Amino acid sequence: MRTFLKIAKSSLIAAQVLVLGGWIWFYLESRPVPGAGSGTVLFEVEKGKRVRTIAEALTAAKILPKRTPFILGYGLFYAPRSIKAGEYQLPSTGPAGTVLDILIKGRIYLHPVTVPEGLTGREIFAIFIAAGFGGSAESEAAFGVTDDIALWDPQAANLEGYLYPETYHLPKGISAKDILQAMTGQFKEVFGESGRRRAAELRLTVREVVILASLIEKETARPDEKRLVSAVFHNRLKLGMKLDCDPTIIYALKLKGPFEGRLRTRDLKYDSPYNTYLHPGLPPGPIANPGRESLEAALHPAEAEYLYFVSRNDGSHQFSRTFAEHRLAVKKYQN
């Protein structure tokens, strides 16, 4: 029995020495290469690839100087945990321990893509496609699937107005459907139940609020003017006045084809349900995808009696209560 305990004790000590030696060896072999840079590179792990194949790819990409430390290090300290497929941001030249840790923990690299306020759905698609996500046909198909917002807007024929503008961090290979789902999910989070309650107080549907917000978004980029523009539109709607909103015509022209960049006098008579110079009330749908400030402005217009506004040609607007005041402002700033 005593002999057995001695053997067991010796075996345990040997195992500990082996593990300690393995750690020391792995540490020494995993040290950064002298003179190596501090940059990073993107490296993709393909689905179903074995550890040895991944090690070979890492050495071929010159991320690791040797494949052996990576393979043995995995076997000693990480097996049988798997390496998740995906794209990773790795140190440009090792070390193996750091690379292994990133891969084993599945720290997939997420590409940042920024979507500004006030773009149409198709303009948003172009941003994602340029960043390497999805294609035109795939995006158009996903754009027409309204399941995620059906309870918020049963009338929606597409996702226009509900693609919330923000910076999104996306893994390589994500589908257009998943991207748009993330955007509509963010819209619902920002608008929230408080927004739905406020819309009901105004006797508006969520859809009508989003349409209003899209008009506000396109009329002014100034946060201090958004609630004033909102007041003008709310006041006009209550009086049954046409909104006379130029961006609605621009949107209608974009639906027809490429927009030339400026409105002409004849465009004001363009026959479209979106032309708010011809048709009273709100246009049939959102004309852009508004951000938080425009949504808030649509829900909380300023307490003002303004019915008109005109550009001062410096990004700001002159607001007027009467048509006579408005004519003077137009003469001052537009002539």
C-alpha cells in the first residue's frame, strides 16, 4: 500500500511538473516576435475547419510564425472546446496564446456601419451593400417583409420609416433580413410604449406619427427647429390646410427614378399621392427613416401658432403665423 502511495504521489508530481513545463514552454513559444508591429488583421475561420487547418492558415497569413505552439497549446489547455466560425480581428503577428484566447472565446469581429437620419430604405441598402453586406435583390425582398412591425403599423406595405438610423455592428455574412430586423427592433425600442401612448393622446396612429417625423426629418436638420416644424404641420392638419412640404415631392420623384437634385416649378404639380401641394393631409407613407429627435418632435410639437416657414438659406428657417408675414419672409430670404 505504501509503495502504491509513493507511486501515486510521484505520478502526481510528474503531472504537475509536466503541466508547469507545458505552461512555461507555451509562454516562451507564444511571445511576440521581436520587432513585430502592433497592428491587427482580419482573419476568417471557415465553418467546420479543424484546429490543425486553422493553424496552417494562420501561419500562411503570417499571423503566427509557427503552427506548433498553436496546435499543442490548444491540445494542452483548450481542448475539447471548439473554435467558432467567423471573422476575427487578430494581432498582425501572434502571439499564439492571444490568438487562441480570441478564437476560443468566439470574439467575432463586428463591422461598424453608420446609417444617418433621413435616408430612404433604398439609400440605406446602398450603404450596407457598399460595406459588403447583402445585395440589392435580397435587400428589396427583406424590405417588403413587415411581420416585425405589423402590430405597430398594420397598413405598412414595406419597412420605410421603421429602419432606425444608428451605427450598427455587424458580423460578416449577416443576411439583409437580419440587418433590417435589427433596425426595426431598434425603432421599437426607441419609440417604445410611451411613444404609442403619446400617439394615442394625439389621436394619431404610430404610422401617422412616423410619417410626420419623416417630414420633419427632411425639412430641418436643426434640433432646435424640429418641434417648431412639427407645430406647423400639426396646426395645418387641424385646420385642413395642405402641408406644402417639398420633400414629399422629392420622395415621389425618387420613386419614379433618379432625382436630379433640385425641385422645378413644374414638379409642384407632379401627380402623386405623395404630393402635399396637391393633396391635403399626410402623404400615404413615410418619406424617410427618421431619428429620435424627429420622432420626439412629432410626438411633442412646440406650443406655437406658426403655419408657415421658409429657409433662410443658412440651414435655419423663418417661422410665420400669417400668410402676410410669410410673404415678407419669402421676399426677404428667397428673392
